Amino acid sequence: MRAPRSVLKQQFLKKWMMGLQVFGSAKQSMSILERKKAIKLSADIALASTRAGRTCWSRAIIADASKDDDGKVLVQHLLSPESERLKKASTGLAMENKRVRCKKILKRSCCIKRVRKGASKVVLAKSISKRIVKRRTQVLKSLVPGGEFMDDISLIEETLDYMVSLRAQVDVMRRSLAKATEVVNGK
Amino acid sequence: MDLTTGSGPELDETGLDSLQLGEDIRHLIAAPSENASSFTALLELPANQAVELLHSDSGRKQYPNLTFPSNTALLERAAIFSVFHSSNSADSCSVPSNSSSKNLEKGSAVKCEQLETDSYLDSCQPLVSDPTVDNSAPNARPSSKRKEREKKVKAASKKSKSESSQQEEEKLPYVHVRARRGQATDSHSLAERARREKINQRMKLLQELVPGCNKISGTALVLDEIINHVQSLQRHVEFLSMRLAAVNPGMDFNVDSLVAAESGSLIDSNFPNMAMPLMWPEAQVNGNRHQFQQHWQFDSLQQPVWGREEDSHNFITPENSHLSYDSSANSASLHSNQLKMEGRMKLHQ
């Protein structure tokens, strides 16, 4: 019986390998930083493609990656079966996000911060904690890809999904690293 | 009252099981039909296999007609929330599969489909009842009845808990909010309260997922933990990709053999033959020592950021602490860690 979590990992691994193969023989000539970028990029795109289309962060990753050449090639390679719909979704996301961002900036500029004078301690504490929470949600938005454009609720759901996928990614990468070092040592 | 998911998975298993459930949810949503026979799913950590087996078993057996991923996804979501459902922990079985079977029979399957179409990314509609859900009246009614029954409970905290779990079971179609004693009843505050309830539900899910967050109360602290965790995971990825780049100068992965090797690594340590050794020039290994030195420093910088999560100065610490996050201290992955250490030490000589 296949556990779903490991299937996710296997999918990710397969796609990641496919992405790495795109680089092919160019690997020999790349510097270590370039290699690292290539590895990370293909890993990220592979991760996003396992969740492709259904989550905001994955679309955001794909949209970002499609902006430069390397990413575009990878995206086309890895996502060719579902590419059409996904690419449209990603580009649409970029447009939509700009609109949402403008609206939010407008809203924030119109909002006046109310100064509470003579507030009781409880109210003060509440406002402080609200500010803290707001600041932290902003940090979280900056962490989760494509997070700036989401409202609180979807942000939390995105974070959930993103965390799970990140864990799977780290796990797979760690294991493949172990395997790689083993093989190197075994030689 | 037995309409609810009833038994929760035991709280003792907390993060591990909930991680499982969370990931199962994600995965089941993502990959309906895995070609299970082509891969040996041995990337899995063995300790959780039983749980997962039960999940996938229950999912596959029970709902052949319905969309497989969405059903089990919702079920497991609901199962997770039955953990918080103090008032309704009726059943004895600790395994979510039973609760999932109950749920399905109660017709939350339709809700599942509903959720899938709604795609929980849509913003909530606080007081709007989804028409399609209403159409599936027999299914929706029990849950709404449940909600209203729950709402009659005056104790605020208990009520919010049960409400939240109820709402979580339905995930998104509609949120019942009824004014409690002494609270404003205008639409704004109702909407706000509904929104707050939703946020709290999801925060609870997140709390399960992040290790060590169960005991923390309060949104701000939980958010802090979540942020730390996500940051650490992202840093892990960076770090691992850097190391992979350093170790594999002439990478040319043969996908199948690598996958087979990955699958085989967990259970048994003897690898099938891998095509990987083809392209690895050993001359590069000496050059990599320099890179590793840099990594030492890079990692020691990372140590303070990790704060309370680990206190040893071992270079391998990030890996080990991440292991502690993982569902089980997997002997195989520990083994792989040891191998990594040995490998690195050899390279440093």
C-alpha cells in the first residue's frame, strides 16, 4: 500500500531529476554556485509542479521562475503535460496580484490609525497583540511565495500546504544527498 | 451526535500523526492515481506506515465512486479536527480510518467534493450558505444541526472549540455564527467573528503541524513558531542544495536507478546498482574541501538563529534536529546521516 506522503516525495524526486537532466552536460562547466542555483531551481519548480494549479504558492513559484530563461526552460520541460492551463494561470496570477496590491495600498493609505487615549490595560494589551500579529503575518507573507496577495485565511492554508511540501522536499534532498555521498565514498 | 467524526486520533501522537494527516491531505488532493506499482514507496518513514496504510486503505476502499483524493482529504481534515472536538469524542478507536468511514457514510463526501470545487483558497463567505451544499440537504443538515446544538452551549471556550471543529469539518461552504449572550449582533461583528473562527481553525491545523506548537496559546506566539519553522525549512533547502552541488560535480542522474536507490535505501542498506557513479570525477573531491570549509562557517552562523531548537554545535545538527521534527526517528535516515558525516569527514582528511 502506497502511503500518499511518500508518493508525493517520489513525484517530487522524479520531477526534480527530470529538471536536473535538462541541464545535462552543462553541469561540468558550471561553478558551484551556479550548480547550486540549478539544483535549487529545479527542486523548487519540481515541488511547485507537484501541487501545480491548486495552490497559490505553487503558481507563484512557477510564475516567478518563468520570468527568466533558465526557469522557463525548466517549467516547459517539467510541466509540459499540464503546461497550458498552468501557464495561463500563472500569468493571470501576476496580473491579478498587481491589481490586488494596488487596492490594498489604497486601502492602507486611507486608513487612519486611531490613537487610544486612556485605554484600559486590557484594551492596550489587545491592541499591542494585534499589532504584533499583524507584523508577523506580514513576515509570513514575505516568506510564503506569492503570499503578499492573499488574505489571512488563505495565507494560513497556503502556509500549511507549503510547509508540508517543504518538508517533503527537504527530506528527499537530504536522502539523495546521503545517497550521493555514499556513492562517492564507495568509489 | 454520532454524526461527527467521533474519535480523534490520539493527541499523544500529535505532531507526527497530524503531520501525516496534513501531508496525506495535501497529497491526496494532489495525486489521485499514483502508479503505485512502479515505485516502491520506501521513502516513507516506517513508523508512520501503519497510520498511512490505514488512511489510504480506508480511502480507497470506501469511496470508489467519489473523487478519491477529495474524500479522504476532507475526512482526514475532519479527523484532525475531531482531536479538538472534546465534546464529541465518542468513539474508542484511535484510528482515523474509522472516523473517516463514519464520515463518509454521513455523506460528508458530498461536502468533500464541494470543498474541492470551492478550493479552499477561495475567501470565506461568512454568512452565505452555499446553494449546492444546501441541495445536498441530507448531508448538510446533520452538520448544521450539530452546529446549532453546539451553539446552545453557553460556555464560551467550549463553544468556540466545537464551533470551530464543526466548521472545519465543513471546511468552507458556510459558517454558522450565532450571537452569544452579551455580544453585538450587527452584521459586521458577526462577519468578523466568523472570520476569526475560521482563522482560529486553520491556526489549529498549523499548530499541529509545527512541532512544539501545541502547548503554545495565542496567535502571536504560534505565528512566531510557524515563521521560524518555515524559515528553517527554507534554509534547509538552500543548504542541502549547496551541499548537493558540492558533492556532485559531474551530476548526471539516471532517474530510474536513483529512484530505485532511494526506494531501497530506507529498508535495506544495499543499493541496487546505480548509474550515478558514471560521471563523478574524483579529482573534484579535493577541490570541494574548500567549499566544505565555507560550509562549516556558514553553518555555525546558522546555529544561533536556530535558538532553542538545538544546542549542540555539531555540524550535522541541522540535519539531526530536522530528524526530530520528522515523524519518527527513522533508523534508516539516521543511518544516512551517519553516512553523511563519515563522508564529510573523509573528504576533509
